[in-house]
Amino acid sequence: MTQENSSWQLLSKNGRQIWAYKPKSNNIDDHLNNAHNFSEQELSAFAENFQFSRENNPSASDKVFRSQMQAANPRPTATKKTIARNKEEQILIDSIINGIEYFSQLQSDEGHWAGDYGGPLFLLPGLLIASYLSGSPLPKPHQAMMQVYLFNHQQPDGGWGMHIEGEPTMFGTVMQYVSLRIMGVDKNDTRLTKARRWIKNNGGATGIPSWGKFYLALLNLYDWQGFNSLLPEMWLLPTWLPFHPSRYWCHSRMVYLPMAYCYAERIQAPENDLILSLREEIYCEDFANIHWEKQRNTVCEKDIYTTQSPILKWTNLINNGYEKIKFKWLRKKTTAYLLKYINAEDAQTNYLNIGPVSKAINSICIWHAEGKESESFKKHVARWYDYLWVAEDGMKMSGYNGSQLWDTAFTVRAILESDIGLLYPNILKKAENFIDNMQILTEHETHQAFFRHPMIGSWPFSTAEQGWPVADCTSEGLSSALALQKTDIFKQNISDERLKQAVDVILSYQNKDGGWPTYELQRAPKWLEKLNPSEIFADIMADYSWTECSAACSIALLDFQERFPDYKTESINTALSLGLSYIINKQKSDGSWYGGWAVCFTYATWFAIEALMQGKAHIDPSLHKQCINKATDFLLKRQMADGGWGETYESCAKMIYSQAKTSQVVNTAWALLGLQAAESNNKEAIQQGINLLIARQQDNGDWAQENISGVFNYNCMITYSSYRNIFPLWALNRFYKLSTSAK
């Protein structure tokens, strides 16, 4: 690691993570008040020391964070030696121990595992636009690192994708181009000249999708007349209407909420030399002569994932017509409500908000409504840094404020898969403390008024402070807590009452179709998807059930029943019967399950097998056997010549299995976990996969970062840098447990 890399330090406080440049202390608050004097020499050093080749792999290896943690934390040793029975078993044990001891060096003092959660390229531009509009520039070191990141992910033809592995799109290219320009990069920079050529060769910025049109309108680089009405007054309609925004999937709801405020207020940057120049740079025609109303539905062919339905087109026509006759008093009442809701979301999440898109737009709304010097806006700015991450490819905006609880819960279960994990009580104790601290134990005062699902007893994806619990995160939190309590090697902090509260929340999340969604019950009918205005995502209008969420919730309930067989037995059994039936019904004809939150069929198939095997007492034996046989056949048919498995992100977007050129350790681990859980008789195939994981492991216990492994809404990929450690370790540990128990 170079000296410049080591100047960036990750500060942590109760799960909160902030990257600081040359901090004066380890206190997060001190960092936020520390303005660093930044020289041109340091900028040059960043460009030199953070060089990155996306041609080799667009996914960074998280080297800055990992090298720091390795240097700061001594490598632990097992409390006693595990005696192997033969040479092969010793190799396996050594691999597991090496993996645990390496990964434990990345554990924070608070007990969680941090890591790169980047990937989408449309997130950072939103933050930079909020910074530019509000006149609140990010520190120069941060801007310099952001420039490094954006240029590192520019593709040879000059464009950028929507995510780091994707082909260039108008959305990706225009947003990165504008971001670099508002950070001060000269338009004559050869890299921007190349990007400008891509934009114009593909029709210009009039073809940017609606989210891009929105951002450009804020910057006065697009006319609001060219943006389909969001009908802000819709928020004042009766909530029983099936299309009321309170029924949207919460991520969509919390994005379109501040968008509606910005649209209603027609927020836009003032004209200046930069804006006037950009208008010439990103369009093929003269800005003043563009017929904006005709551009409302213009979308570059490279960007279209979801086509506009006839219903949406008619709805837009009506809503756009309403804008011409809108009532000022009603619009004023609407914006007051929108602002009240935004303020509630800010308070409920400690100004973190549900995600990076709404975080940036909420910041813009509060700046516009309350001013740059308001306490509310200052609290927003302080939280911008929670979303930023430094890796060898530069500084990126994460898809959340981290995946702290999610990764920690998985890691605990991976380590405890066999008795080898018991040799590391200090690691487990720290993890247990973190899981304990992240359970949400209080309700928001305004949760009912603003459509929030009850949350006492739940766990979040990141931190309790962020305040948005998730069904499968609650399940993984519960399962990991129960696994820790089984060990009985230290005093437990999570009471029986709190475990039961978690079960109550999980039961409350179950949809009518028997499956489990993400954040809330499905509130809207499937037909509402016909009104999806995004063009770049699918299934964003309601909180649908998913195989992985349903499996995780089913497994957690089964784990809980083992410990508390007499608690709500009838309710839990009914939920399990419905949930497992939902999973069975989602199995495809080839034996697989589609994965909505990772890549892809190997991921969901593993989850489904785990749930069906653990819950087989709730399933007809012949049906159970048929499902498991089909699932194992699917996995075995996809095994590659080297013994591994590998999928690309196109499996998610196209919903058809897309095999990678080379096997991937994460996909291999998921397939092995599934086959082992299913008690597959093909021991040779399993052994080949295990051999590949061992062979791919590096001397220090790490595995190399390979293809990107996360996804959301079918079409956007996201990084989980810890997956390359958690799941190979889990698969190896399971193999050890099963092989020793067989003897």
C-alpha cells in the first residue's frame, strides 16, 4: 500500500463508517469538522497511486481497507489445535483456519465486518449534484478521489455503464460526464472529449432515461417541460386507492417522494458559464431550440430495460395536462405535506435515509426549503460521508450506508458451521455484541402516520441507526443470534423476549402469497407495475415476495422452533407451510430458482434448498424429494470442467442462466452449500468444487475478488466484497462437518 493510500483511514463508531483523509484523531466528529488543505501535488499523487485496470476486472479488491486492517490487527490463533485424521483432512482444516484467521483481521473492534458496497455508477452523481446545487462542496481530497474513481471506470469507447460491469448507457455516460465537469475537469480533457463523442454519437442527452432527465433538470441542463409530471397531488389522495404512493415499494416511495417536491418547486441551478457550456457539450442540437415536450418519452435504446406501457403513456398524458391547469393552493398544500414526510424520514433514519438516491434528493429538498445554514441541512451534509467508500479504484458512493449487519450475520453462521469455529471465541463474542446492538428495540413515533411497518425486534441491513428493518435481515440476525447461543461459550446478551419479538416481526412480514418481501408487506397489486416510470428497472412498484427472503424467514422460524417449540406453534407452523409452498411453487422447470438479490440462480437455489431441507417435515415427502432432486440436477449440470460454478450478471437481467467464462468462488460456494444441504450423492462433484476453493485460496487466507455478485431490480449490479470470504469459508466448513460426522 502506498503512502497516499495509507493517508485514508476508515473511522468507525457503533457501526457508522467514515473514510477520512489524514484525520487528526480516530473520532468521527473531529473528522467532520476538519478541513484539510489540499495541494495540487496531492492530486497528482492520487492519480498516480490509485491507478486501476478495469479491463482486468471492473470490481476492486478492497485493497485499501483490507491492507489497513491487516496491518492494524494481529492475526488470531486458535485456542487449541484440531487434529486431522489424514493429509487431505489437514489441508481442509488448514484452509478453514487460514480463512477464519484472515477474515477476523478485517473485523472491527465493534464486531462487524465492513467492505466495499459499490457498483452502481448513478449514485455518486446524485450526491455531487446535491453538493453543487447547495453550494456545499465536498472536501478537495474527496473530489480528487471521486475523479479517480470515475475515470478508472470509463470504458475504452468513452462511455460509462449504469454499473461497473455494464455496457455504456446514456444514463451512465451523461451522469459521469456532468459529475466530472461540475468537479472542475476541463471539457478539453481527452477523456471527456471521448465521452462527449459517445454521447453525441448515441443521440445526445435528450435520450437520457427519466431519472437522468430529473437530475439534469435540477442542474438547468434540461427543461422541466420535458419531464413527465409526477403529479405531486397524488400524495393527498385517499390511501385506500391501489395506486396511492404509500403502497409503493419503500425504495421507490422514498425516491419519488423528494422527486415530487423538486418537480413541484421546479428547483434548478442558476445559469452560469459552466451550465451554458454543458448545454452545448451534451446535446446534438441547440439547447434553446429543443422541443422539450417531445423529449418526455425519448430514451436511448441502450438504456431501455422496461418499456413504457400504454397505461403509463395515457396516465402521463393526463398528468401532463393537469400541470397546465393545476391549482396553486393545492400545489402549496401538497409541497407542505411532502416536506413534512421528508422531515419525518430524516428523523426516522437519523438523516441517513433509506438509500443513496433518496439521501441526495432529500438533501436538495431540505436545502431548498430550509436553507444552507439550517441545522437540518447541516445534519444531511454530515451524513453524506456515511455513503462514501475508498478502494484502489478511488472513492465511490455505496448502495447503502454499508452492509454491516448482513455480512456479520452470515459470517457468524459460516464460522459456526463446524466445531472449528468454537476455537475463536473472541471473534464470536465481538460479533455477538454487534448483533445485539443492532437489533431495533423502539418504534418510530411517526411510523403509522408515514406508512412504516412495525419494527420492534427487527434487524436492519446495515445499522440500527439507519432505521429501516428488512425481513430477511431480521431472519439472518435471528438465526445468527440463535447459532451463537447454541455455543454456550460466553454470556449471551439477547434475551428470550427479544428473540420472540424478532419472530413476531418475521410473522408480520409474510405476504398473502405465502412468501416474504423485503421491507414491508406487498401493498399494491401486480398491475401497478404497468405504471413503472423508471425505464431502467423492473418490479419497483410493490414489495413482492422473493425466494431468498422467503427461505431466510423460513429458516429463521425453524431455527427458533428448535429452541422454543411451544411459542406460537400454530402460527409458526402455518407460516412455514405457506412459506415453503411458496418456495416450491417458484421452482423453475429446470430445477432452479431465480435470485433477485445476487447472481443469481446458484444463489437462490442454495437458499431454497436450505429451507426445503430444514423444513421437510412441513412438506409432502414425494413432492419434497422431487424438488430437491430437480435442484441438485440443475446444479450438477452447471458444474464447469474445473469443478467450479460461475454466473455472470446477465443471468439477473435476462433471467436466463448465463455462464461466466471462468468459474467463480462465490457461485461455487453457493452451489456446494446447496448440494451438501441436499445430501447429494455425487461426492465426486462436491469434492471437485471443494478442491477448487482450496486451490483458489491465497496464502494469507483470502480469495481473489472475481465477478460482481450482487443485484437489485434485475438490472443493476452491486458489490459485496466480503462474499468472497464468507461463502467459500462456509462451504469448506460444512464439508469438514459432514465428512467428520460421517466417520
